[in-house]
Amino acid sequence: MEGKLENITFDAVVIGAGFSGLYMLHLLRKEGLKVRVYEKGGNVGGVWYWNRYPGARCDIDSVYYCYTFSEELYKEWTWSSRFADQPEILEYINYVADKFKLRDDIEFNTEIVSAQYNAEDKIWEIVKDDNTKVFAKYLISGVGNLSAINIPNIKGLDDFAGEWYHPGNWPHEEVNFKNKKVGIIGTGSSGIQMIPEIAKEADHLTVFQRTAQYSVPANNYKLSTEEIIKIKENFNELKKIMRESRMGMPLDIGPSSALDESPEERQKRFEKAWRKGGFSFASTYQDLLLNEESNELAADFVREKISSIVKDENKSKKLMPTYLYGTKRQALNTNYFETFNRENVSLIDVKETPIQEITKKGIKTTEKEYEVDIIIFATGYDAITGPLKKMDIRGKNGITIKEHWTGELGTRTYLGLVLSNFPNFFMINGPQTPAARANAPVLIEENVEWISDCIAYLEEHNIDSIEVTQKAEQNWTNYCKDLAEKSLFIKTDSWYTGANIEGKRREAPIYFDGVDKYIQICKDVSKKEYKEFILESKAEKVKK
Ligand code: NA7
């Protein structure tokens, strides 16, 4: 491996300074390890550093979408609203970094371009983008699920005379939409959040939609002092409930099947959840993602809501989703469907009239050319596996993660935390965890604590390397696949199934059985002292 020697050896190198990397740094430092975090961005925050687009907001209640490892931190910080917006979340992450003096061990504006495990010396050799090399016993990825942006390969983008952006790489300077004609391609969560905001400012907004979405109202509101006091007082109970729940946050879960209630009862339940907002609607019945008949009942309810909101019949028809409800991540919205009642907003169905090319002046479909000053590609991410596959991380025998995941089994991990052939390499919120389907910070904390406990065990027992067996990895992968096959998710093209990226293998590398069960399984593995792993010291094999 090329690279100028910086000649620094760390105990651990962590990639990424988002929620994952920051907590990992904090815990390993507490264990007395010499740690360095490398972060491509200019500051802490991860996805919340990059996603600065108008309307960017979390879809999980802010009182759950935060760290719970420190009661003091939890009680010091007060969220202003039910769903915090991007600036507030970024402010929170900066506050955490300052409180725990994390910046001292983070190198910003630095990308890790490659890493190679040296099996003889049992050390990772890591190359940064300035071509210097550092060493570390442990390499830990905190790169997240949604950091590899997807810009579709549409002919002519280089010729476009205007500005263009992707939400995941939004500029720090304000983008001015006043008196501008704007085209947005994509109506996932990002598009749904920004469309109402940009429509208010732009002269005209043209939305290029490929798939109509089931979006439910966020019902965001300012948190009252009483609510905040109550939540803070119940910190310990809340922390426990989050870890004992399916989604990593408290939710009122409805009866087992939508088919067991009468149409009137169902309507009442759906209506109540719709008004409550957030993930309440998705939790009305337990079989919405298991039984197509139940699913259709929820889908019908949302379609009726859309048709009651959108006045223009043609637009309303185009906005009717037809895929299985909830099998793409359900986007929360604030006035999304209402925005299509504005005169300055038009809607193009690109399945009816596909985009042919980007021209100098705008976007050309099979029907006509739409002149725009700004194009926004709200076209999503090469999600879950994308960020790791893009990196040149090589385990034993020089094999890359991408190659490791290319075989018959596809993406394979053990607990989403480790890979066979990649000793001393750990992933936080990796593939085959419930992260993509749940409240991420809870899983981040659990993964980070698992890794930190594992490293403490290795250090205590003078073990130089840990590697999961291929058998354990295969069993976990098969288990995750079986769970995915039983759910309806697998039937829909989405970033969950990889079908949003041309040429990507179709699979759902997610653990679908809930946060509570996943946490328990991980805890059992550490309790049993890493039975599924090969532990070695430089001199001898310790255990098989
Ligand atoms: P998503 O949810 O993947 O949405 C991307 C959108 O872009 C979706 O509507 C896609 O249509 C559309 N898309 C993608 N490629 C194209 C092309 N080539 N032409 C037209 N339309 C296209 O990404 P988001 O950023 O909105 O959200 C990602 C997650 O971030 C979200 O789930 C939250 O967890 C946070 P499609 O539906 O594939 O037909």
C-alpha cells in the first residue's frame, strides 16, 4: 500500500464524526485508548452536517433521537420541538463534542482513502487523502447508512447552465430561490421535506416524480415546559423503554391485525393515528408489513386523505401511491400534499414522460423541455452498504469489503458489527442491524458499547486480534434473509432493497426483528465471551 509514513500508531482509528464516531471516541478514550477520528467534513455532525437543505428535519421525536448514555447531558439539553430541524440537531451534536472535549482527537477535512489489514503484525495500515499513512490496532467505521449520495446518470448534466444540488451535499451558503424556476427530481423524504419550503420562495417549482409516496403528517409542535420536565424526570424509565421496543422508541402499538377490527373501528384508529403524526400511523396494526390485505387497508386510508387534500384532479391522480404501504421508509410531511394546490407548483410523472436529458436550459422529458434555473437531485443514496463498498478497506489477503459482499450470499456480516476476514474491524450501524428501520441513536449507543466492551475484553486478555468465523457470519446472514423474506419490504423497489441504484444487487441487508431482540442477541454474544470468534495473540492462537 502506497502512502507517506506519518508514523503514528493509534490503538483505534474511527472513520466519521457523526453520532456514531463521537460516542465511539468518547468511550474508547475513557478506556484509556489512544484514538483518532477522521472526518471528511469540516466539522462534527455526519448526515446532519451535510443535509442543510430547506425543511431538513428528523422524523423521530427529538427526545428519543439523541444520546442517552449520559443522564447529565440528557437533562442539560432542551429540545424546542417534537421533531427537531437540522440546525438544532447540528447544534446539539456540537454541544456534545464540546462538552466531552471530543474535537481534540478529531481530524476534520480528512478522508480515509484506503486501509489494509497486516495479518502478520496484526495492525491496520490506513492511508489518508493527503497520502500519509497511520497505523491502528482497531479500525471502526462510523460512516452511516445514508452518506453515499446518488446522482442519476442523466445525459447532459455538464451542459446545464444553472445551479444544481443534492440534499446530502447541500452548500453552506444560503441558496436563493427568489424569482427562480426550480426543478426537483425525487419525492422521497428529502424531496417531501423541501418541496413545501422551496415552493414558498420560488417563482415556479416543477416536481419530477417517479413514484408517488405514502406520506403522513408529522404534526410537529413546540414542546411545552411540562412535557420537557416530565420526560427528563423519567429519564431512566425512558432509556429502558427505548431499548425494549421494536423501533427504539416508545410507540402505541395497535392490535395484531387490521383484519380483526370492524371498518368503523379501523377508520377511527387510522384517523386518530393520522392526527397524532410521526410513526403512529405505521404502528396502528402489527401486521401492516406482514399481510397484504391489512396493508391495503392502510394504503386506502392514505390515498383517501391525499384525494381529500389535493384539489386538482390530475395532480391528485398522479400523487396516488400504489406500492405496498410502508415498504419504503414512510416520509413525514408538513403541508406536502397541500403544496400541490399552489399555482406555482407543477407535477410531472416521469414514469409517464421519462426524463431524456438535462439541457443547457433545464430538464427535457419525452414530452417537453422545462426551463429551470436550479435543479435539485433529491434522488437519494446508495444506502446501507454503499458507503462501505465505496471505501478501499482490505482485510486478510487484500480482499475489499465490496469483494467480500460480492459472492453468492451477497452482503454478509455478523450482527452487522463485524466481518469474517476483517480482523479487528468493527462497524457501527452497519448492514444487517435494524438501524435503517429504527431510531438510529439507540442502536448507535448499543453498537458502540458492544464494540467498546469487546475491545476492553481483548486488551484485558492480551489478545491481539479478533475475527468472526465464516460460519457465524453465514448463519446471521441467513437469519436476516429469512426475516426479510417474511416481510413485505422485499417486494418493493426502495433503498432498503437496493433497487434504487442501477445495477445494485437486490437484497434487504437489514435485521427486521426489532431493536429489542437485536440488542438482546448482541448482549448474549458478549456474555458468552465471543464464542463465535477466533481470538489470537501474536504468538499463538488463544481460542477457536
Ligand atoms: P429516497 O427515499 O431514496 O428518495 C429518492 C427519490 O428520488 C425517490 O422519489 C426516487 O424515486 C427518486 N429518484 C431516484 N432516482 C431517480 C431518477 N433517476 N429519476 C427520477 N426520480 C428518481 O431518498 P431521500 O433522500 O428522499 O431519503 C433517504 C432517507 O433519508 C429517508 O428514507 C430518511 O430515512 C432519511 P423512486 O421512489 O425510486 O421511484
